[in-house]
Amino acid sequence: MGTGQDLMPPAGSPAELAAFGQLQSRLAPMYRRVFSDDQAPRTVVVIPSLSLDPIELRKIRGVRHYEERMLCLLMLLRLPNTNVVYVTSRPMHPSIIDYYIHLLPGVPGLHARNRLTLLDCDDESADPLTQKILDRPRLMRRISGAIPDKASAHITCFNATDLERSLAVQLGIPLYACDPELNYLGDKSNGRDLFGRIGIDYPTGAEHLRDEGDVVGALAELRGNDPSLQRSVVKLNESFSGEGNAIFSYGDAPNGSQLVPWIRRNLIERLSFEAEDETFEPYMAKYREMGGIVEEYLEGDKASPSVQARIDPTGGHQIVSSHDQILGGRTGQVFLGSTFPAHPDYRGQIHDVADSVATELSRAGVIGRFSVDFVSVRGEEGWKHYALEMNLRKGGTTLPYLMLKFLTGGAYDANTGIYTTPTGQARYYHASDNVEKEQYRGLTPDDLIDIVVQNELHFRSHRQQGVVFHLIGALSEFGKLGVVGIGHSPERATQLYRETVDVLDRETGDDIHIDLRDKTAALTPSER
């Protein structure tokens, strides 16, 4: 199938849906033929578009540089017959590409570069990257021309929407991601429905809410059923990273018939938003647009683990990793980073829950990566886990894990929850997308590379330990980058991460390591 747009079925039409279905039917046989053979020729077209709500995206500082998070997939070039086509909104700094090529284990850089095609739209607008690509027929032809054999090619993306479906049809290659027709399964309301169907614990609350009146009613019902409840959480259905959450504090709320009018009068004053610049009217307008949930805020000694799983095109599924999330923000609900793997006290328990979810999603026809996030409360009899949401996409925990896997060639054992290298050594990491300080602004990618070299902040392949960086392009303008410390123990991984931040502080003129984000972050499990 070519890329002539005049010959393409209209977006969302029955003809496009039929063409997409035919393409997707090629995934399973290609998966069996190609994915288990490191020598098999293949082409991976990487589309790192954040095809998400633009208003919610604006809450993330430096979000346009998040297209760099999927640069971990350049590590696929370690496979000698693999081609990678990577498309971005704007050209990436050459030093960023050099940095990733240098990380490739056992492959000459020139050989890898000859199999890498970098293309861009030369467009910094807020439109989703995939839309920009679809709007540029000449760019579409260049992408198509960089694919030697469409029978062994597929698209990988951050998340799949109608835009990515249209792109797959116009390029004539399948999309290894959740069918956009099934995306509704991953919003917060439908996630709660799924948890309930399969008997998974989740916070008491209400879902499929549409407006302010629904929110008031749900808040009142929660407090009426539990007069000791001090706080509840209001969430947008399709928000991410915790930025669409708000906390309602009951305080001295009355009981009985006075509760509903009291909440209605005090809603604006007592609703505290996680996003720094959020205000009531825009938030409720977005709530009316996408809907949401209200649930109890779970108090106590808590952790915030997550499990990542993959459903392959044949319908099989695997648990691929677990993490303890590092949260910050005004009330500790914004994702800042993670430690890998999750705490040994509960790894197996949350694996079992995620396995049940994967079984249900596979039956529904979902493929690709997804995650299940939890809040876990420790009591006298141990941990109790409450499923919060599913994300039918790649996420903040995807990059560090893929970097670990590609750099070391090891595997995660879902039975033990431990990642081991081919030599049988365990590996752990401490990662963050949000190493951010004003004093880092002005550092260019070349400056960072100088600091890395001078301070020996390398990932050392012979030891299979060290530090890797991402979001490098956001450093100069926003003073923000990502850091992954990989070590032989949880303590060593955290030490490498913190030593790296200390070096950056020192190199930018701050001799004392004060990281306000770290102050709000939970301790790693090994430090509890």
C-alpha cells in the first residue's frame, strides 16, 4: 500500500478501519517469524508522538522534548540487520544521537548509523507529532522510502490514537500498540470497572462522572458512608502523571442533610490541584469534556508500586517489570521517577494482580505494553494493595527498563521479581525524568557530555553499571533532564543517581545538594 494521500481512505471511515484490520492481521505471523530471531531483518518506525490531550500536556515542563524518551529504542541497532526510522517534530542535537550510538554494546558506530534514518517535521507547534507527519506527504514518502521491506516492518509509538491508525494505513505497515478502538478500556472510569469485574481491590469511590454536580454528589456519598474520611481525590479520566488530580479536604464538614450544600459551597476553596497553574473553572471544563472519578484518599504508611506487562500479537502476555514510583507535587501524586524493582515484600502480590488484568485485556483484544498503578497501605497483617489505574501505552517506567535491558542483555524473572544479566548478576536502578533545577539552565548537550566525561559518569559496559541520561534536549531551556543510575544493589543504584545530581550541582555552581523534588519523594524501599 502506498502513501499517496489522494488514494487513501478517509480517516475513521469503514474503509480505513478495514485496511487497518488487514494490516494488524500481519502482526502475529511477523512476531513469530522476526521477534525471536536477533538476526532477522526488520524495520522499526519509531513515532514518539504524545497524542494526548494538549491542555493536559501543557502542564509538563519541557514536554516537547519528551519525544526524546523513546531514543532508548536506538538500542535496537545492536541487532545487526535491524533498521530504525525515528521521526521527530524538530531535529535533535547531533550530540544526543552520538551519545546513544556510543552506548550500543558490541556494534561499530558507523554500522549502526548506516541503519538509522532520522527525519523531522521542522515544526515546534503544539500539534501531535503524528498529525504533523500526516500533514506532510513528502515526509510520508521519505518515511516509506526508508523501509526496505514492509513485510518485516512495524510502527511503535508512545500511545495509539486514530492518528496513529491513519499513519499505519497510509504507510502500509502494522501498528504494534493497542487498537485505538479499545483505548476506552484504559481511562480511569473503565479501569475501575475492569478491576471490579475481576475481583481486584480498588479505592472506594464513583466513576463515569460528568460534571460538577456529579463530583459534589460523589464526595458527599463517600463522606456520608465514612464520617471519619478526611480527604478524597478527584481525577480526570484521561489525565496522566498525576497532573489531573485534585484533593478535596472535608475538615469540619457537617453530617446529614447539610453535607451536600456544604460541599457545594466549599468546593472551590477546598479543592487543591496537583498541577501548579491549575484553577477551578478550566479544570471543571475539562472534567465536563472527558469525565472522571472521585475516590477516597487512602491514608497511612503507603507505597506506590506499579507493574508493567506486555501482550504480544499472538495473545500471550508477560510481566516485564515492576517499580516503586517516586511521587512528589503538592500532595505527593505527581510521578517524578522510580526505583526498580518493586519492594520484595509485595512484588509477587502485585505481579498476580497485573497478570489477572493482562488476561482480561488480552481477551478484549488489547496488544502492546501497559501498566497497572497501585497504592499499597501497610497494616499490622502486611500490605494491602489497591489498583488505581491502567495505562494502555508506554510510560515513565518504560525508558529506564528498556535501557537496562538493551545495555545488559539480561531478563526479568517474574517469579522472583529480580532482573539478572547473562552472567547471573542482579541489577537495579533509580531513575527520574525530573532532575530539574534553575541552575542547570543554559547547559547544552555538549556541556553535559563534557561533564559526563570529566567526572566519569559513564555507563561501564564491562561492569554493566553506571549512569545513563535522557531528555537531554530539555536541559538548556528548562534545566531539566532524566537520569538512570544502574547498580548491583538498590543502594548502589540510588548512590549513583545521587552522586550524579551532586556532580551537576557542583558543576553549575551549587556546592550543596538541595533538591526540592527529592524532599517530597518517598524513600526507596531499601531505605525505609
